[in-house]
Amino acid sequence: MEKIRCGWCEKDDLYRKYHDEEWGNPVYDDQKIFEFLILESFQAGLSWYTILSKREHFTKAFDGFDYKKIAKYEDKKN
């Protein structure tokens, strides 16, 4: 049986995976909520696809979105 998907996600596998596994699902995990807060902040003026395509880089830059570690940053990132 083929999945029923929204038309906007048929661009490629990245969008389909996001649609099928994340979009529309409630999030209760603090670290995942923080990840989306960061990603949404960078999304301003850009397409969500652009952010998703750079998600791996954001994850690295923000230490896996570990907000407890980030809260301890000093002027120079540890």
C-alpha cells in the first residue's frame, strides 16, 4: 500500500522522509524541541527545505542540539 502524502513533500527523498517521520507529529522531548527552535530561527526568510538540507551542519555546529552543553558556552565555544 502506497503512503498518502501531501503534494509539497514530493520534491525528493529528504522532504518525503521529513513528511513521513516528523511533520505533524507532536514533540515532547526537550532536546528535539530545542532543535526545532534553532532550525525555525534560521529558517526565517528561507525555505524549510533549505534548512532540512543543512540540518546535519546545524547539528554539528550546535553540538547535537545539546541545550545543557550550549548553556555552558563561554565567549569561545568549548
